[in-house]
Amino acid sequence: MAEEAKAYVPPKVWKHKPGPGIWGKLNQPTAGPRSEKELPRGKHAIQLYSMATPNGIKAGIFLEELYEAYGLEYDAWLIHIAQGQQFTSGFVKVNPNSKIPALLVYDLTDEKKPPVRVFESASILLYIAENFDKDNKFLPKDPQGRIETISWLFWQIGSSPYLGGGGFGAFFGAKQKVEFAIDKYALEVKRQFDVLERVLAGKDGSKGGPFLLGEQYTIADICIWAWYGRKILDIESDQAVFLDLKAYPHVLAWAKKIAERPAVVRGQRVNKVWGPESEQVVERHSAADFTKTKSKEEEPAKK
């Protein structure tokens, strides 16, 4: 008979023990810079520092939507989080929390004026919308539509940790399965998908699809799609099957509709350094970068 796993008994005072692999070495219970390096700067007012993770793609997608809508250009620089670049002195000055994405916005008419720093993905979407979406295409001008959009932004920030690496994703993928933890987070993730399903179906006082606010596609759709839309599109994955995500047809239709947008396709490529080379745009400085072939110098270091 296999020996049962020994129950964990927490010590009186917790002490950090480095975990296995890259993340085990990078994750520490302290903040602040670990190396000295300033961030690069391009020629545009908007400087994005990011990587194509679910949180990282939000800014890239929205900026590509604004490029389509207004011709807005920007610079996007890779912050390779697996290499610890989020802990450089330059990045920590932009985001003391050392998480991507982060943004610097310069006033090109006054070089003496310090740039505006913006961190946390939902804050970045809101700031960009308020300052660069002049026709309110992605953030409604009317008070009700505006606060509804912002409410959904906050909903995603508060909800997605249950879905991602801090919740269900971590426990479901762990070598040692903990039934209580998996059940707890699976229940909450399914409840969240049902929230989206009912809203997109027009229930509970909502307008119904195709988007969260009805006919208008907003930064709330971008923010939530990055986590929930991409998760349900991978409908045959082990996690999707376990959660029975096919039970949410309105969410799936919403996710597919957003995935077809050209700006969404491009935005997912910004600061991406894995997968097929045709899907990678390691740095983005103009729209022409989407048609370039990655050079050998841009290849990520293999370790």
C-alpha cells in the first residue's frame, strides 16, 4: 500500500524556501530592483513595456485597436519575465510592483516634462481610453455606459486570479492534487463563466451580446477576453473539459467574435517570444513590424 503523503504543519513563523524551476528562483517575498538597468525609449509618446501573457496582451490589443481607429503609433518593448527583467531598476521605477504590463507616456511637445507612469493592466486600458480614444469608441461617453465598462474592468481584476496561476490553474496543474483546493476554485471559476453567460444572454438586466455592453465593443471586452475568452477558445484542453466550458455557448460565441478582430490578432503577437515565428513580434515600433521577419539577434536566449 502506498504511503500517504505527510500532512503539512505550518511553522509558527513562515520562512521563504526557493521553489523549483525558473519561477521558484525568481519569486521572492521582497520588492524592489535586483539589478541596475534603465528602460529603452522609442520615438512615440506611448512606451509600452510588456510580454504577451494574458495580462500583457490587453494593452497590445487595445493599442492596435487605436491604431486601426486613429492611426495611433506606439513603441512596445519586451520585458522578459522568465529572465527577471521586471526586476531591473528601470522597470521598478515604472511599476514598483514589478509586474507587466507597464506604460510611460511622454509629452512630445515638452521634453522637460516627466512622463506619466501607469501600471496594472486595467489602469493602463482606462488611461489610454481616457486620453487617446477621442471618439469614445471603446469607452462610452454616457455616464451609465462608462461606469458599466469600468465595473467590468474591476470585475476581471478581482475574478481572474481564481482562474489563473494563483488559483484553479495552479492547483489543477500541480503534481500533488488537492481535492479541496481544486473543487473550491473550479466552483468559483464556473460561477464566473456563468456570470458572463447570463450577461451575454441578456439576463439579469443586461442588454445581451454580442458584447458585454450590448452592441458596443469596449475595453471591458478586451480585458476579460484576455483571460476568459482565450480559455474557452481552447475548448478541448484538459482544463476546459474538466470545467465543461461547452456549457457556456454565449461566452464561446463572444470569444470567437473578438478573436476574429484584426487588432486582436496583431495585439497577441506584440512582445511574444514563443510559438511559431510568424506569430512573434518581439518589439513593436511601427505597424510595419508585423510584416518583418525576426532577425537572429532577436531570438530569445536558450537556456
